[in-house]
Amino acid sequence: MARIIECVPNFSEGRSREVIDSIVKSIEASGGVKVLDVDPGEATNRTVVTFVGDPESVVEAAFQGARAAKELIDMRTHHGAHPRSGALDVLPLVPVSEVTLEECAEMARALAKRLYEELGIPCYCYEAAAFTPGRRNLAVCREGEYEALEEKFKDPAKRPDFGGEYDETVAKCGATNVGARNFLIAVNYNLNTTSTRRAMAVAFDVREKGRKAREGGSLTGKLLKDENGKQIWIPGTLKGCKAIGWYIDEYGIAQVSMNITDIEAVPLHVAYEEVCRAAAARGLKVTGAEIVGLIPKKVLLDAGKFYLARQQRSLGIGEEEIVKIAVKSMSLDDLKPFNPSEKVIEYLLEDEETLSRKERLVRMSVKQFAAETASESAAPGGGSVSAAMAAFGAALATMVANLSAHKRGWDDRWELFSDVAVKGQAVMKELIGLVDEDTAAFNRIMDVFSMPKGTPEEKAARAAALEEATLYAASVPLRTMECALKALPLALDMARRGNPASASDAGVAALAAVAGIKGAYLNVRINAAGLEDKTPAQPLLERADAIVKEAEALEKEVIDEVNNIIAI
């Protein structure tokens, strides 16, 4: 999965569409990010922008948004209902995919430093980015709001983490609070009741804060206090979760509305199951859940795998099917259709035009791919076809594992086959990516021939580029060989332990994988032969030779096992 983070800056302007549009345009113009939402509030005089992308692009976009806000917003004339301390009030970075909270915290601190050094915007660092425990709480950093900044600059304990003297720049733009926090999921659980009080009781049972202690444990008894006169609280069961109960006129039902602030500690499916348990203990039933806003793909994949494991079903099925299991298991479509392409951040980030170029071949039907291969064009050629053959081999080994997990009487072995299927899915996915990458490597060589070659310098640059592209073109089919080799132990395992009725499929899996390996081997050799300097290619050729020998030995083992099973 790609490295993705989310940024949710809050700007102190919610009334001027011109100013808001200018800030958003500056964010988009930086490149590499996708703005998912712009939410202006007139009463708060504040706009929340949500955008996502790779970490480097998001940080740059955030910087450009801050630059625009500094130029366009004057805090000396700003008034609104929401607490604020600057033109760009809060700037949180949120990990979404393949990025840790700690990495986001480091990015946030570096961004705060840059905002001050390049733009003169003083910055406080909060939550995970805080330099001291006392500043983890945003309210502490924003204490006194914009109006208190001048006095805070005079107090060493309250000065910004990055900031010099209070001057005209600060007077105009105020201070920005830069932080890092985990992704927050907003979810509502639908109940089979219209009672707000009962929904609230369930919310109190599960939220971390819990409920006020009362005599006899009742909901209406006298409040209990400790020896110091402070209210005693009974904590709830879900760490990092905030929840309330309410009634929704639109749906005619009561809901438990929850914010999950740490999805690593409490995944969505864990929260769902706990709310179901708490509701059942009070005679209620959760009929479904409603996701508010967006979620990372991992949330649904983890949930789908959880419910598949509960059913003792293989986890090695396609991503789309896993997501479907998650949606149905938590009834995310209870109140209205749930479309993953509109709710999952990674899917929203997919640019159809870019994907179509990057995955031109694998997006074709088998008929189209065969016709494209048979055309007068030199690409796709043997390298792409080899990767495709090997991908089918991995797919067949995965199929045998999944069928074996379903075999009657083998219920106690489902996990064994599931593990094989998960590995097979990963190998298949990697090989599918190599189908188009091999053609891209060929095209990279072709691009070199369009380079100028008039001057000695141009000729030298062209020759160096050709060597580099040719070596890369030899390395791609070697990757196909390495990856296809991983499919053979899976095929052998399934020939030995899989469903005997699918033994021939395990055999074909091995044959296809080896065909892909030997085909890719020819491409390694022919590209290596095109190098002027053969030295860099020598390790590639030695490894390719070793893979072929290992693959042939494994193929023989698989076919021997299959022949023993299907002997007539």
C-alpha cells in the first residue's frame, strides 16, 4: 500500500468565499494532494479543509496553505464563535497508510520550524508532536486565544515552541498549532429503539470516560463523591472512545454516536462488537452502523478478516470480497448504500487516468491482452506474458488453498489453508504489477533513442542512458523470476496437503509458474546481452541461472505428487 497521510487544517475564515477559494487553490496547486472536503462555517468564521496524499506532498501543501492564510487573513479584525489563535489555527497531520504516528510527529515539528523560519509564523506543537507533556492538549497551547498572544510571548513558560518576538507579523497572522494525531473515525451505531435515554446508557457503558457513579448502580440514584468531594466516575470499556446517545428524526431511530480516536488500540470492528454487547445487555439490538466521513482501507480490511476468521473462512480472498464481508458484517449499508469508492481514502485517491496508464495491460480482458500481444507492436512481449503466466500460477495455488479451506470435514485445517492463500494473493498481486512494469521497462529503452546525439556530450549522455535503461530492463524480468519462484512451494504444499480433487490445478500452477520463470529468464539474458559493459549484469545472470535450477527441481516434485494422486 502507498504511504498516505491526511491533513485537516482549520483556517480562521468562514465567510469570504474568495479568501477560502484562494487558500484551497494554493493547497491544490502545490501538487501531489487531493482535497477531499472544504467545510466553511459562517458562525464560527472558520473553514476546515481535508486533503490527503503522500507525506512530502501533504507537508508542502500545508505550508503553501499557511502562506496563503498569512497573506489573506488579518487576525486583528477576526471574530467568530470558535476558539482560535491564528489565521491558520490548527494544522494536524494524520497517518492513514504505511506511516506511523511518530513519523507524523517528526514531520509536524519540522513543518512548525519551517513555518516560523520562512514565513515568520510562530508555532506551538501539540498532541503527538508536543515537545512537553503539558502541551499535548490543544487547549493548553491555545489558552487565551489570539488576544492573549502578546502576553504569552513575555512568559517563558507560555512562549511558542518556534517564535521570536511579538511583532507586526504575529499581530496580523497570530500563532499556528501544529500537531500529529491518529486517524479519527466517526461512526454512529443504529439501535432498534427510539429512546435517547437508552442510547445514552449504552454510550456511557462503552465510552472511555464512562458515567457518573450513583447509589445502587442505578441511572437515577444519588451521585457518589469521594472523600474530597469530587464526583466518582465509572470508566467505560473502550479506551480512547467518546460517545453520546441521540435520536435522529431523519431515520426515526436512536443512535450511539462515537468518535474512535485511536484506531490501532480500538479497531472499528472491536468497537462495533462491544457496542453490540452493551446494547444486548440492556435489551437492545444494534441493527447497523453509519460511517461519518472517510476511513482508511485498512479499517475495512482488518474488519473483513476478523469476520472471515470468526467464520473459519480463508483470509486469502480478493480485497473487494474482504471489504464486502466487512460492510455486510457491520451492516454499514443499513440506512443507505455504502459505496467503498466514495468512503475509502485510498480509493478516492486513485486517479483513473493515471491508473489506466500505469495498469494498461492488466486492466484489459484476457481477449484484449492476447490481441494486444499479437499486434505488430513489440510491446507487450515475452516479459509481460511471462509475468502474466506466473500470476496465473500463483492464482491457481491460491484457489486450491481456498477450496481446501472449504472442504467438508477439514474445518480444523482452515487456518493452514488460509495462510497459504494469503501468501498466494500477495505473490499474485506482485506478479500482476510486473506485467505492465516489464512493458514500461521496454518503453524506457525506446525513449532513449529519441534523445539528441549530435554533440559528443549528447552522445555520451545517450549511451549512459541506454546502459542504465537496458540494465533496468534486465532487472525487471529477474524480479518476475524471484516472485514466481515463491509460487512453487505453495503449489507443492497444495499438491501434498490440499484437496485431492484439485490436485491437477496445483500441477498447472507449478507449470505456469515455471513457464513464467523460464520466459522471464530469456528476457534477462537478451537484455543483459545488449549491455556494452557486461559486469553489472553478471550477478543478475548468476541469480537467474540459480532460480531456473531451483524452479525445475520444485516443478518435478509438484508433478510427481500430482501424478501419484491422479494415477489411473
